[in-house]
Amino acid sequence: MNNNDKLIIGGHEFNSRFILGSGKYSLRLIEAAVKDAGAEIITLAVRRANTKERENILDFIPKGVTLLPNTSGARNAEEAVRIARLARELGCGDFVKIEVMRDSKYLLPDNQETVRATEILAKEGFVVMPYMYPDLNTARDLMNAGAATVMPLASPIGSNKGLATKEFIQILIDEIDLPIIVDAGIGRPSQACEAMEMGAAAVMANTALATAGELSMMAAAFRQAIEAGRKAYLSGLGRVLTRGASASDPLTGFLRD
Amino acid sequence: MENNFFIDSEYLSEEALEKKHRLETDPSSRKNHMEYLPGMEKIESDVCENVMAHMKSYDYGKYTPEDVKAALEHENCTVEDFKALLSPAAEPFLEQMAQRARTETGKHFGNTVYMFTPLYIANYCENYCVYCGFNCYNHIKRMKLTYEQIEKEMKIIAESGMEEILILTGESRSQSSVKYIGEACKLARKYFRMVGLEIYPVNTDEYKYLHECGADYVTVFQETYDSDKYEQLHLLGHKRVWPYRFDAQERALRGGMRGVAFSALLGLSDFRKDALASALHVYFLQRKYPYAEMSLSCPRLRPIINNDKINPLDVHEKQLCQILCAYRIFLPFVGITVSSRESAEFRNGIVKIAATKVSAGVSTGIGDHEAKYSGKESDGMSGDEQFEIDDGRSLDKMYKDIENEGLQPVLNDYLYV
């Protein structure tokens, strides 16, 4: 792969386009994500990092890996802002993934509150990566609010249902001048590959790995799928016939000048 | 078969005994259990009505193996599917239900199992609930911890590594006032990341106060959702008021609590109807308060001091497992807590299927953590237990056992904001 093909988020460069999501946490999962999937960014829920000595989860994070604390548990913008500030105090750096959820059943993000939190935190110098429901207007608002990326969900978190929102993610990729990172719902490497072919800048996954039979093999599969999808995107996808056959005689063949 | 709950203590005066017997035998001597007492807040809500309509019409005998198979095939479990899964027709499908439950648990919780411990700070009680060790006619050693004693207990528990605590009291407003409980919450915030409460139901403004003191999760067991049966088991005291108890979780959420927990005490009444009502209580409240976190418990009746014969009757481990699998399939996003009332073997097995939270290092007595945790001789200054526990594992032992099952023990996943 082209060595100059870097993922750039808020001025920081990354070689890997796989990001480990939070949620299901274990030392084995982090090891596999770094070693086998090549992850350079690992998400960590601040609420999980908020532990005492017995299991200081920050100790699990290998050196050289960028920590992406998220604000899970926040029910509105104010709570997200407070959690982000706490992450900074805990020594988690300036990256923050905004998650604002007002729904405990599907854990769908609240776009409006997410825009508000992004605005506040971007002003405070955070590299803000907002998790959102793929809506073009919200994505534009997030960009204007100072987001470093936009992270649309592929399908409900933990569902492993893949790119249920594909058409809308494609619109974001086409219209938004920020890296679009597909987050939540990616259940298989083939789905990650598809997102990358579409032009996504990176893919985030957790449950798909955490619940796999062979953790490290699945991690490696994700790495390969993401690399394959990225290569396909960079090479320019060939003609894809989506419907019917193509006319061998062009309809516009009659035009003379 | 029925439990015999009526035990006369030799320490009761003749007058007290006479009143006790009258309450037990003459329904007209008891207060109306559907009528609010002065000071009890009444909120407008249709949740109870919805739950009761389903419970009353639930005829679990009508479900067939085909209904159960269909329920297991559906991607989303409907209320009707859930009713089939709770029915006797589902009993032969327990293994399939467990497989499905495990998949759902994995999707929502991964391999994590949360841990907590209860801390009883007082066992005074003004109610006569016939199955409970704390009931006001039961002759037990009563105690209420001072703030110094509470802090001492908390320190000992915190030193064991525990980060989540559930504060409990007997149901006595006069002995364990809201202010007293609030002070305990403030102390708990110093030593723990997560503070839950299991106390008598209170009004919205009192929940708000307790939330401001640091509590963020409220557990109220309805005991039984069959209000007629409830009336026969809760003979005296404010706990007798069934509808005020039903609305407790809703008041707690209105008071600002992050989450609420629910349960029936299995073995008191028709367990299939109680399980249905418990889950629907969650279901309807979640629709109304979608941001709230919710969890279900599944306590079965246990022996108490002075009555070691109490048992959960027809709710055997298989039935309990069926209920928990059905809960998980119907409400995949809710927490499920399994307490130390159950054996170590059962808890080790059920965390692999449906449960997401277990207690460890448990005492249901008052002020005895030092003796229990360090093996130090008790100074005799402790209060008696609410019920006998089964699984006495310490935090360390539990932590290791969970890891050995291939799961990830989690001491905290919570932030007070």
C-alpha cells in the first residue's frame, strides 16, 4: 500500500484505518486489536476508566497507541462536556469521542446534543470525534462546530447488522470534507471492506471482534478487509452494474458534433 | 404446598400477640392496601394499568410448543412471544432459550460481569411482611449503625476492592430517616464509584434529595404484582400500600436517578404472572423514560431467622433459569442481577447465559463486615440478617471464579455526572 496514504485526524497521522471501539473490554481484545488488527487508536469509555487501583484500565493500553476516550453514559451535551473534561484530567489526552444517548434500548446517538457538545469541546482544544446518526445536515453542523471527523453509525451498536445506513453514509462521504469513520454495527470483515470501498476513512468495531470464536484470527481478518477495501477505493472501482444490462449500442451514438 | 409464615415469638406481649393473630386471621382488621397513606405522593401514570391488564389476561396454559418455537425464531421478541417463553410449554426448550439468551447477552454486554456488594445499615422495620426476617414481630437483634460505624464498614468493604455499593435499610422511616440515608450516601460517595439504594419507597422530592447526596440507582422489589396476594402477605405498615410501591421507580426517575431496578420475590405467588409483570413494568417504563437504565433481579424466597422452613415452593432452579432466559430474550438491553440467595454453582452457570451482575462479599446483617471480612472475633455489636444467603464467596474468590469461566469481571463502569 502507498506509504503516503495516512489517516489524518486533527493534524495527527495514523497508518491504520482500524479503530477499536469500546464496550466489551478485555486485555485479550486490546492485544489482538493492536497486534493482529494493527489498531493505533483504541476507544475507552471514561466511565470504565474511572476505576481504582485493582483494575486500572489505562494500564492495559500499550505505549504508542492513541487513546480515544468516549463520553458514553452522557445523556445530554452538558454531561458529555463534563466527562470529556474528566478524561483530560485522567491523562487521556486531547482526543475525545462524543457519545450522547437518550435511549438505553438501542443506544442511538442524539444528534442535536452531539452538535452542542462538539461546539463547546472543539473550542476548548479537544480533537472532537462525534458519533452520530448519518444525517447530512447534522454532519455539516458538526463540521462547522469544529469536529475533526464525523462518525456515522452503520446500524445499531452491538447489532452486527452491517451497513444498514449505507446510502446515507455515502452521502456524508461525498459531501463532507472531513474523514468519515464508520462506527457501530459492523459485524463482519466483508462489511468493513464495503465501507472502505465506499470511501470511508476508517472503520471502528468492537463487538464483532469481542464475540468472535478466534479473537486474533478475526482481528487479522478485519485488518486485511480494511486494507483491501481501502486499496479498492484508491484504485478507483471499475464499472459496477447495479441494475439490468448495459446497452452495447450507445443511446447517444447518433450525435454528430 | 404453602409456606407457613406465621411464627409466634415468646418475647411478644400478650397484647402484641393478640394483634398479630388478628391481623393474620381477620382481613377486616387490616388497612385497605390500595389506599394511599397521608404524605404518600400520588403521580399520574398509566404504567400500572398497562402492566395489570397484561397480567390479568395472561393464560399461560394456552401456549403450545409451536408458539415457543415461533418465539425463538423471531428476531425481535414481542410481548406475546415473551408470554410463550414464560409458559410451561417452553420448559422443554430451556437449552434453546439459554443459547439464544447467551447470544443476546453477548451482543449487549460482551463477556462482562459487574460486581457489587450490599451494605445493610439498619434493620429496624415497621411492617409485618410475613416472609421477611426484619418484620416487626420477628424477634431479632435490631441495630442501626451510627455514621462512624457506617464509614468504618464502608472502609472495610472498599479495601476489599469493591467499587459499587448498594445501601439497604429495613423499612422504618422513624429509625432510618431520609436524612440518615442521605448522609450514608454522602459517605459512600467518598469510598465508592457507584451508590445504589434499596430502601422504603419515598416521594419524588426525597429521591431528588438522595440523588443529590450521591445515590444514582434505586431498587424496589414489588414482592408480588398480585395485589390480592400482596394484601395477605403484608399485613401491617406503610409497605402494605401496594400502588405507592408500584410507582416508586417512576418517582425515582423523576427525582433524577440514572437507573432503577425491579423484581418480584419469586415463591410468594404465581411466579409466571409475577415474572411477566416484572418485565412489563420495565418494558412500559422504558418506553416512557427511554434514557433510564433498568435492571431486573430474580430473588427467590429464603429461610429467615426463626423460620428456617421458608422456601420458594415451585420455583426450582430450572424455572428460575427459564425466567431469566425469557427476560434476556425479551429485554436484551437490561441488566440482570443474581444475588447471593442463589448457590455458587447456579451463579457461575447463569452469568454465562443471562446474568450481568452478581454480588460478592455479602452480609445481610448489620455492622458485621469486619468480622466477616477479616475473620476477627465479632464484638457482638451487630444486628441480625434479613435472610440466609447461599453463596458466601468473597470479592477475591468471585473475581477469580468469573475469570475462570472465561468472563471479564468489572468493578465499575459508571460515572456520576
